[in-house]
Amino acid sequence: MKFTELLTTYWSQVLIVLAGLGYLLKRILDIRSKKTETNHSLFQQNKISSINRFFENYSKSELMWNQIAIYDILERKLSPKEIDKIIFPVLNELDKNLLELMIYFDEKEIRDFKIIVENIKSINRALSSIYFDYAPDKTIINKSNEFTFAKEKVLLSNGKILIELAKYIKQTFK
């Protein structure tokens, strides 16, 4: 029996088999497509959550630096351990967020986040430098002003980076 005779004799059965294979192929492709879409959606949701946590923790760190009792620190009313208990939990949360963001962003995109965290840490380095500076000619007011100027410079710089970062993130999720 030739192929053409087979098709002419059993055309209805061949058509049903082809329709069944087409439907099966469509279902397989739909399932794969849905799985890919679900994974992408979940990835995007986690990415947004991670970004929100970063901004939340950055806000906490900025608030901490603005509310820190600089005079108490410079007058040595607080021990270095007490100061560390105030500062390091906040900085550690930012570090943790940065590591989490590395999952969702490539090296070029994560650069601004890294700069922001490094800038916040530079405030701590400035405080340490001022705290352990035993220059007798510097008063507490001089040291306080020095810290405040360093802090304000960093926060202003971070503010500009955050504005650009927010624009980028908005464009990414449009």
C-alpha cells in the first residue's frame, strides 16, 4: 500500500491523529510558557521586595546617623561597644541587602547600590577617626562640626545617587 492510498483510505483517522498531536503539542508549549512566566513573575516580585528592603534599611541608616548622639559620643559618655551596638546592626542589614541584590542585578547595575553602602560606611569611618583623634587643640564643637560636615556631604551624595537609581528602577519595571 502506497502512502497516497493510505491517506485517501484512512484520511479521517489520520486527521484525528494529527489533531490530537497538535493539541498535545499546544498543551506542552502552554505549560512551558506558563512555567516560564510564573518563574519570571516570581523573580520580579522578589527583586522588588529586595529593592524595597534596601531602601527601607538605607532610610533606617540615614535616620540613625541623623539622630545619633554625637555630643555624647565625643564627650565619651558612650563606650565604643555601646556605639558599635547602635551603628553596626544597621550597617550589617545594609550589607545583607546588598548581597541579596547581587542575585537580581548584574555587576554594572549593582554598582550604585555598592556606592551607597560604601558611602554610609564612610560616615562610620569619619566618626571613628574623629572619636580616636586626641588632638588637644580640637574642641568637641570642632569635632562635632567636622563629623556633621562629613555626614552631610555623604548623605547629599547618596541622595543624588538614589534619585538616579529610582529613575532606573522605574524604567526597568515599566
